[in-house]
Amino acid sequence: MSLSRRDFVKLCTGTVAGYGVSRMFHPSVREALAGTLTGELPPVFWLQGQGCTGCSVSILNSMHPAIAEVLLKIISLDFHPTVMADEGSPAIEFMRKRAQENDGAFFIVVEGAVTELEGGRYCIIGESGHEEITISSMLKELAPHAAAVLAVGSCAAYGGVSAAHGSVTGAMGVSAFFKKNGIATPVVNIPGCPPHPDWMVGTLLVALDAVKRDGLEKGLAAVVSLLDADGRPKPFYGANTHENCPYLYLFDEGTFSETMTDKSGCRYDLGCKGPFAMCDSPLRRWNGGVNWCVENAVCIGCVQPDFPDGQSPFYANR
């Protein structure tokens, strides 16, 4: 059974009372993902490249399901520098051991950009046997044996802030790094600065469910078929931010705010990049539905491949 876009949306969403929008994960996700085909939780290795750890902070705010449920009942997060207790050589060797035991059946999440410049030493992720381990060397070692790689955050997806004008580190996104090094493992881009926790957790959950239902090869192929031209899952990134903005009617009326504190008009003239951004943040909202970007500031186009240089300046003077 293949995974259609409608199946993806049904798995990822449910109506939240009081909001009337789809932003919660359907309970069937948690039921379907009690384990893999073998009954074991799939190993996930979270590697941090050149970034600010903001994506890790964001996913820890996952609410539906809660991050504790994700970590304890759905996946086995075997390596994450921010939340794990171990460090150094024991942590690196444990990850290598788990990867060997689950060859072809583990997932890698990459947060932050990748660099090979200066031998990759612009980003050291650990050490083992008195040897420095770079993000690039670890990906070359593990990625060819992974089921799939999730590039979370705009830095991992496209280079982002780490590759912005003025960078001297040769930072690049995971897909560009894989293409350069001939690594064929599927990559799913989940951009944002940072991404909404639902975008990260939801994509991982649906990928695991597809693999459980259809097997590894067909399941991943079904997920890949749902990606747009920039490698993003269309159910999360298929809608234009501007077209779903609650202030759209003000734009159509030609009513624009003159200051950031003025909420009586559209903020397009203040630099809002909503017309050029693709994500469901106006409907999904942030912080448990409390607010979202344009409600307090402007959209800066952080989900787009040309962020930040192509979306700058973020603010404009009228």
C-alpha cells in the first residue's frame, strides 16, 4: 500500500477544538508507531553541524505527541549531543555499534550545515581514540548505511545562516554535501530557523509509519514522492504563507501598518516575506497555538532555499 498525500495529511493532522485548523498529530500516529516491523524502536542519530542548536530546542517543545512520548515510545534516540548524558569516545563508539547492528535500518537527523574545508575542522562533533571526528567524516561513514537522513533547519537543508555571505567555512546543506560525495541515501529537507516541532516530528513519524506498512524501500519511496522541488514535504511546505495569512484581507484592501506595533494593517511594507515563503505556519501556529511569526513581527522567509541572503533585508522602512 503506497502512502498518498491524503494519507500523509490524515496521519499528520487532526482538528484542534477552538482553533478550527489542522496542527495536531492524529492519535493513530502514536498507535501505528509502537515499533518497527521487528518490534524494536528504530535507532535515530542526531548529529549537530554548524548551527545554533535552535532546532533541538524547537523539537523539545513538541506537544502532540509530547517529546517524552516520541523519545520513549516511538524512536530510540541513541545519539544527541544536547540531551544525552554520555560524551566523547564512549558516545561515538556506541553510535557506531548501533549503526553496525542496524545497517540500513537507522535514521540520521542532521542539524546545522556541513563543511569539508580545512579537513572539516570547522565543525568537530566529538572524538574517539584521540582522533577528532568532524561532521563531514561522520556523515561519510554513517550516511551510506542509513535508511534516510532528515536535514532539519535551514542550515542543514540549504546552508542557511552558516553559509550566508561572509562565511569562510565552506558550509553547505546535507543534499549538496551528499551530491558532492556521491552519497545516494534519501534526504528530506525540513527547513526553518528553526522549524516547527510538528514539521520535524511529523515527517519522522510518517516516514517510520510508511516503512512499517510498506517495507523500507517502498515506504521511503512513498515519502520521497511527497517532496517538492526543494526536497520539502509538501503537506507542511506546500502552502504559501501569504495566501493563508489572517491579515491577507488587509493586504487586499491596501491597508498597511506603518510601525511594527501597529496591528491594524498588513506588514508587507515593513518587510514581510510571506508572499515568497512556503509553509503552513499561519494555520499550524507556534507555542501550542499561542502565536506565530507575523503576529508579533514579520515573516523572514526562513523556510526558503535562499535564506538568509535572498530574503534580506528582513525589515524595511516605509
